[in-house]
Amino acid sequence: MRPLPRLLLAASLVASAAALAAPAAAEPSAWLFAGGGAGQVRDVAVDRAFGRMDLQLGVGTPAAFPVVLGALVGTSTFFSGGTDLTLLGRVASGGFARGSWGVALDGGVYSRSWSSGTSGWDGALVLGGPFGVQLQADARLGEGDARSLGLVVGFDLLRLTVFRTSGLGQWPNPSPAVLPDGSAPAR
């Protein structure tokens, strides 16, 4: 067989397979959190409490799974101090990812360009409730005995809207990404 007919045969097989493939029904989970609270920062340049605002954005495996894995990027702004940048991995319960009761563990790294300019490890325990409510306790350990602790409460806007499976009797979700039983909605 000459090269051109082989190429045409291969292209037609690939096109046929693509045309017959069923559409994927899995939707990734996602997080968009905004909250505020308090933080204690201790390093060589500062040792004090700050008001704090956290913002996080992340994506993970489908919320239909009983355990959801994902990744987050975020900022923690310490008022009158500065901002820490974070890169975290997340392990969350399916209930957490679906906007109901659940828990998540975050772990990763942070970078602080203010104060003594440290970087290091970041870990958090996150409790999730209905309607995207979230309570987060975190700790950071950095270079040169740099430490910080924080407690933040806020809302995950995606768990409040498209990933919400709680309170549907009082407030229907017109376009859910996942159903209360964890299955994907018919599209």
C-alpha cells in the first residue's frame, strides 16, 4: 500500500471513532473562596496579630466522587502587613465538593514577600457547611522559625451556586453541576 492511501485510511478510522464516541459526563469540581478572619505572624521582623482576607481559586476531580482531589492557588492578605501567595493540593470529601457538609485538607507551599520575606509549608483544615459556608484553620512554617496561624470564615461562591446540593427545597439550583446523589445531571 502506498503512503497516501494508508494516511487516508488512518484518518477515516480516527474520524469514525471520534464521531461514534459518547460525550463525557464528568464535570470537574471547582472552588472560588473569599473570607476574612485573623492571623498571627511570627518571624524575625514581626510578631503580632493581623486582620486577614483570603482568596482562593481551584479545580479538582468530579464532585460526584466520594473523595475529591484538587489544586488551589490563593492569597492571604494580612492588613497593614502584606500578602502571602499559596499553592496547595486539596483532598476533600464528596459532601464538601457538592456544597453540603464536609471536610477538606489542604497542603502545599507559601511565599511571603513582606516582613522577612520567607517561604515554606502551608497546611489547613477546612470545614464546609451548606450554602458554601466555610471555616478554615491554617498554619504556616517557614524559613528562620517563621510561623503563622490563622482562622478564616467565608463563602465559597461555587459551592454556593453551581455545586450546591443542599437546601434545594427552599432554594432550587436551576443549573446544578452535580445532583444530590452525586450523579451528573442529564444534559
